[in-house]
Amino acid sequence: QVQLVESGGGLVQPGGSLRLSCAASGSLFSIAAVSWYRQAPGKERELVATLNPRGSTDYAEFAKGRFAISRDNAKKTVHLQMNSLKPEDTAVYFCNEHFASGGDYWGQGTQVTVSS
């Protein structure tokens, strides 16, 4: 059974940094595209960043220059480094694993709160 578990969320002041992690199990992780999404109260879930199996990346406009997605295939782990955080970054952040055949798998989410 495919399972994704996020960690690393918490409370941080504006301008601070957090590093989120997502541990995957039960799938052929190395051939999947991995992504981070986020959802704030009253808003739809939105894409933050994607990393495909060959290493190419795609970032949302709000994430460019501040966030970085990476993966460790040996540890089956995805990371999201977030710097220069703003109050509007406050949301639940979700890890996603996607296969070309159409399979989508989601973690339970981790809360990120940016507040002074």
C-alpha cells in the first residue's frame, strides 16, 4: 500500500525558514513525479512545486526564488526548503506522488503557520 507521510511543519516568524519532508513507502518512488501542494482556509489546493524523475522542476510564481524542491531516491524522501516565509504562506502543505499511468497519492498534510 502506498503511503506518504509529511513532517517539518510548525510556527515561524515572517522572514524565517522551514524544511518540510515527505517519506514514501510502498511504491516505485524513483519513477514518480513528486510535488508539494498547499491549501489555506477558504482557498483551493494549489501546486507549489514539482520534481520529475529526470530532475527537472516547476515552481509556482509565488515560490520562485524562495522555495526549493529536492528528492533522495535511496531514502525515498522528498523535501521542500522554504525561505523568506510570508504570512500568506500559511497553509497545510501536502506531498503528492504521481505516475504517468494516472495514479495519484497524497499524504495527510503538515501545518505551516507564518506569524509574528
